[in-house]
Amino acid sequence: MSSAPTEFTDWDLDEAIASAIAGKGWTTPTEIQVEAIPIARQGRDVVGQARTGSGKTAAFGIPIIEKCEATGTPQAIILCPTRELAVQVAEEISWVQGDSGLAIQTVYGGTDIEKQAKELDAGADIIVGTPGRVIDMSKRGHLKLGNITHFCLDEADRMLDMGFFPDVLWIFDQMPAREQTLLFSATFPQEVLDAAEEFMHEPVFVMSDDLEVEVPEIDQFAVRIGRGNKLWVLGRLIANMDDNDQMLIFTNTKRMVELLEERLGKFGMKATGMHGDKAQNRREKILDSLRDGTTKIVVATDVAARGIDVDGITYVVNYDLPDDTESYVHRIGRTGRMGRSGQAWSLVSKEDIGALDKISNTWNLEIPYVEAPALPEGMTRDPVRKREDWSEVTDPFGMVNVSLEIGRGAATKRSLADWIVNEARIPEIALGEIAMEESSSTVQIHVDKAAYVIDVIKKREFDGSSLNPTIIGA
Ligand code: ADP
Ligand code: MG
């Protein structure tokens, strides 16, 4: 075997594809393309796993285009989890086909159904769509699935999870002529692989042996911070952005997207929210404005951002940590596309620590805890002020542990408790347990009174000595 890298010209691709690719300046296929394209061209079923931004679209797109002819009858269907992704995949396939003359039709919800029906009636060779609308169009008789020979799931693990699986199965059942099935994603949990084998025919698995290499090379950091101060850290990150930087911020809920968009706006940082309830054309406009650089900061949910390929995103921020470990990989994969540099920051509150541990263990990552970045030179005020954050130091019973420089040598638990209650004039119930050592004590104070009581203790003296109260993390 020769050790020279594979070039697209080694493959004797369809003339139209070869010249389109050359015209685009592509010479060398990516690893997943090198591995998957020859096998898919043979007609075999393929399960392809490769990290985000590694060119999976062309890996399934090229073989599919080669197999189709401009007949006006659908021969291939590619299903994606979101409308944006369907548009993106259709765009890539459209230019890759060059002048093959294939009609590529997107079919997704949130757009004019009559118009889409007319376009389908006019004839299509390759369908790229989301499951819901594909089913709809099929039931209405505008989309004939009966002659489809090539079936592909992009972001396949998502397509085969509980949310989409029934729809995908329904579509699958309408395709008796199916000859080839292609599944591609950056992550394949075992249960998805098991499910996939059920309906694939002797698939070839093009997978990485080592999960570690599949996480894109992005600088990853974590900042340990209470919920109430996540906005402060975000303000610092935004303050450090250059003119060419773009940021994608992830939260776990649509509501949080809206809240954060609003809060950032209040502090003079313009961010645009994107989630599944926003109108389709609005979501596309947001993506376009990210691509042309007019939008710098987008706040999004996982669903709205999966697979999105925007070159300029240099920062990904996990405002909330995702519940599942796969989402982390997909999120950070929105930056560092095709070998460009990128940073991923996770804001980790008490509640998020477990999730981050699970992520690092699953993917064998070292995500160092670092301080929030400093303000850039010349900037003296934080965009968002840091506040006292009691949530981080409060135990489940609402108590804050405060350490005092006084111990058994100088007081008893009783005398210390009485002194605090008298000096601060608080009900005794606001104090919890007291633990006393030789020369120090830990006193539990209810969170509602903690700031005030600490302030009082700081100002007074117990038998002529000051107790220097300090809060101990919960
Ligand atoms: P993935 O689906 O693996 O996340 P994409 O298919 O979206 O990645 O590809 C990421 C980017 O790389 C796209 O902009 C795509 O056009 C580009 N790309 C893909 N293959 C090549 C290649 N062989 N040479 C140069 N650029 C490529
Ligand atoms: Mg992709």
C-alpha cells in the first residue's frame, strides 16, 4: 500500500462531483470520508462515527449523489433532527452534486405546507428533511417513499432516541425498496448501536477505537461558580471577546434561553435567543447573521444547535451543564470547526459538579477548573457585578457554616450561642449546631440571617477578642 494520503482524484468520482469539489478547493478527503466513502460506494450499510466538524455530510452525501439519477422520483432520503440541519445538509449536497442535475428538496416543518407540496409534486430526487413533515407529506400523497433505495440518518443517535424513533420507524416501514442504510453521528451510545443493528444489513462500522480522539481539540475550561454569579462570569467572557469572536451559549431549557437573552440585554450585551419554538424563518435568519458575522452572541438549546456548521464560533459556553454526556461533545463541537481554534467554558455550580465529573470520566477529558478570566486591559468595571452568593454555601436545611476563632479554651457552646443571640438580637432558632474544637468553632447560621450575623460578629468582641468569622463552603 502506498503511504501517500488519499486524494479525491484517486477515487474516480462522478465527473460532476469531482469538478464541484475541485472548484471548491477540496483536495484531500477527511478521515471519515477516506474510511466511509469507498465502503458506501460499494453499496454496503455504514455506521459512521467521527467527531464534530469532520466532514460527515460529504461522507454520506457523495455516495448518495452518485447513486441517484435525475428522474424526479425520490431515490434517497436523509433525515435530520432539526430544520436548520436539513437546510445545511441540503445546501452542502446541492453544491457537491455540481451539474449532476439532481433535484434536492428539503421537507421540514414550520414552513408553508402548500408551497412544499407543490415543489414535491414538481419532482425531487433526493429528500432532506425532518421526520414530522416527511410523514405529513407522505400521508398527503406528495412524497412517495416507495422507490427510495438510499436511507440516511444524520445525527443518528438523536434520530434513534425516544423522541424521534417512532417517526423514523414509520418512515422506514414505507420504504420496501430500500437497499442501503447509512447512519452518521459524532456519538453512538451502545443502546443506539443495538437498535441500529435491528434494521441494518451487515453494516460496516467506521468508528474510532479511541473515544478520546473523537472530542475535538478545543481548549476546555470549567469555572466553579454559584448559580447567582454565572452571569458575572459570562460578562467576563464576553468582555474578553475580540471583534472576530463569536459565542454560542447553551442552556438546558427554552425558558432559560429567553431569560438569559433578556438579562444580557439589560446589561448591555446583545445576544440572540434560538430555540425550537422560534419561527423557522427567524431561526434561519439568526444562523445567516451568525455566518455573515453580524450576530456575535447566540443563546440556544441543544436541539436548536445540533450539527450547526458555522465557522466563526470561537467560544462555546455551557451556562448550564447538559444532563447527558453526549450533548457536551455536540455542544463544544460547534467551535473549533475543521481544525480552527476554539474555547469551551463550562460554568459549574454546586448542582453541576456531578454532571461535569460524568462528562470528564466518560470521554476521558481533563477539564481544568480555572478562575473566571480577568477583565481585559483598560476595562475597570465588570459588565455584571459579582454578588454575594449564599446558594453555594447553604446546606439542604438552609444553614450556612461559619468558622469562628474561639474554642473550648475560652467559651462553651452555650456561652457562645447566648452571646451571638444577644449581640445580633436573633431568635435562637436561627442558630443550628455548634461544633467546638480547642481554639476554633463552627457555628451554623440560617441563610436569611447569615450576612447580618456575620457582620455583627465582625464588629464586636467576645471577651476582648475578635472572632474573625469566615464562611465555610457547604
Ligand atoms: P460534521 O457533520 O462532521 O460535523 P460537516 O459535514 O458539517 O461536519 O463539515 C464541516 C465543514 O468542513 C463544512 O464546512 C464542510 O464543507 C467542510 N469540509 C468537509 N469535508 C471537507 C474536505 N474534505 N475538505 C475541506 N473542507 C471540508
Ligand atoms: Mg454533521
